[in-house]
Amino acid sequence: MEERFGPAAKSAWASIVTLVKWLGLALVVGGLCGLVGAAFSASVTAVTEFRAAHGWLVFLLPVAGLVIVFLYRAAGMENDSGTNQIIASVRGEDRPPLRLAPLIFIASVLTHLCGGSAGREGAALQIGGALASGVGRLFRLGENSFKIIIQCGMAGLFSALFGTPLAAAVFALEVVSVGIFQYSALFPCMVSALTALRVTQLVGVEAEEFPTLTLGPELGFPVMFQVGALAVLAAVLSIVFCVLMHKTAHLYQKYLPNQYLRILAGGALVILLTVIEGSGDYNGAGTHTIMLALGAGQAAPWAFALKMLFTAVTLGAGYRGGEIVPTFFVGATFGAAVSPLLGLDPVFGAALAMIAVFCGVVNCPMASLLLSLELFGGANVLYFGLACAVSYLLSGKFSLYSAQKIAYSKLEPKYIDEHAH
């Protein structure tokens, strides 16, 4: 009898110990992420409102850029690769230093204050990863546990800003290696995401709310083909966006290897584009334009292209922030403009394309589907599921994050050996 139940008892005890361990660690990380995430969200919102009331601040963008480069060089992080470093750290390639958290916090706020085109969720992944790294060092976690706690930090800050704990937890697991999902990290990431969200609510900072979609068209083959066609276009657009982001950064580095000159040139280009365009809609995250597309189906036919250009010029030069909200801008405005041509309602198309483009640039179909549920409700989940599946398949090996690994082929169940060539 003892031989029969001994291994089962040991296994049950190991599970209980693991649950208690990660419950405690995830509560700590989630609490930190909630507090810092609330401060970050409030800061970005405040400087965005201030910039909207003082349009001349865009002319200080080059000065803000010089400050950003100086801060990173003074901290010994002039070669920091942003979100890529956090993704790489989950595979054990590096451990982000704690000083990254205040650096990216300040740099992102400066970028938003002076009108650089950037989001905040990409910066949040870096802040969360750096905070979690500090907790991991404090508790002297081993290599495998350290990887998980970094994912807890990513999930916590993402959830604190977006208010989407399910998508945040799954995104942190899914974005590292496409095709590999570490279920062992699901519980701590969920606890961290839920804790961070609750902390932000307790301190009075509310996550961004998007309009909830009403029930879309009745399920049928014509609508399925229309949704599929929009998803195909979204996949192509996601490839274009990824290529534009990477090529722009490469050109900056090739022709302007000096970081100070590079960021000065980028700031000057953003100023020039802002003056030519005139409206200021493409500076900052562009949340107002996203809301117009999702709430009323309104978007200029060229809005998505201009946002891609503004974002590539800003982030490629070395300004700090996130790529995710600009991706939402691109997808929502593209969907609102193109969907009527396919016979779809522009509001419905804006939401579909926003999620499909996001899925295409990050290669995270499950996180994208959960994001659609938490942002827009479940009335149209079948259409979002189809759009995510098509976009994921057709976006190929392209990604916003160069550190992301395609571990399994998208075309067949085949492991890709990174060292084969």
C-alpha cells in the first residue's frame, strides 16, 4: 500500500509546495506591477493631455531624445534592445537589470510628452520584466524559476494597463517562442495579472476601455469569406508594418551610428511630418483615433499608413515606448477604411482588423483571441477566432520582436531547429 500511494503523495505534496511558492511570489510581483503600472499609466495620460493643450512641445522632441540617450548611456544600457531583451531573458539568455524599470518609465514619458509616436504597453513589458527580475534576485531564484517570474512581470504590467488579465497572462507565455506554451507558468502569470489589475483599481487608475461590440452579422459563408478576406489583408499589413519597423531602425543605425545624432534626426523627422500633416493625430499613442474607428467606424483612408510611418521614424531613432497601441491604431483605422469595400460594417471591421493585425505582428493567436473577448465581449468570438487563425497562418516568420523564436512551423507540426543552418 505504501509503495502504491507513496509516489502519489510525494507528487501531491510537490504540487502544493509549488502552488504556495508561486502564489506568494506572484502576489509580490503583481502588487509591484500594479503600483508601478498605475503610476506609469497616470503619468503617460497626464503628459498626453498636457501635450494636447500645448502643441509646441513637439519641437522639444529632439531635446527629449538627447536626454533619453544620455540617461541610457549613463546607466550603461546604451545597447539595450527594449522588449527583445525581456523576451530573450525568458529563455535564460539575459537577466534584465532593475534599473531598466525607471529608465524606460522616464524615457517613455518623455517620448509621449513631446509627441513621439509610441504606445505604452511595450514599455510596460520592459518595466514588468525588470521589476520581476529584481524580485527574482532578491529571492535568489534558480534559472527555471527566474524565467517564470519574468513572465509574471510581463503579465502583471500588461494587465495593469489594459485591464485584460487573461490576454496578459497568455501573451506572456505565448510571445517568447511561437509554438511552445509553458503551462507551468500559467498559474503564477494569472495570479500576477489579476493582482496587478486589482491594485490599479484600488488606487483609482482605470484601464483603457474600448467600445463593446454588439452582435455582428449572422454566421454564414458569405460573411465568413468577407471576414477571411479582411484577415488576409490584415496579415499582409502586419508583414509590411514589421518590415517597415525593422528596416527603418537598420537604416538609422547604418547611416547614423552615433546615437545622439540618430535620435536628433528622428526627432527632426517627426517634427517635419507633424508640421506637414497638421492635425497632430499621429503623435503619441493616438487613442482618440482608435476610439473613433471602433466607436463610429471613422478613419481617414491613409491613417494607418501615416501611423506606421510616424511610429517607425520615432522608435527606430531610439525613442522609447511601445509598439502595441500603434499596432491597434494601424489595425483599427485600416479595418474601418477597408471593411465597407468588403461589405462589412466599418465598426465591426475596425475591431476585427485591430485584433488580426495585432495577431500578425506578435504571432500570438490565443492571446489575441482572449484580448478580443476581454475588450469587445464574446458576441462575435467566432469571427475573431477566424480572423486570428488566418492572420497567424499568413504572417509567416515576421514579428515586431526580433528576439521571438518561431519554434514550430506555422504550416505543419514540425519543430524548427534554430541551429540547423
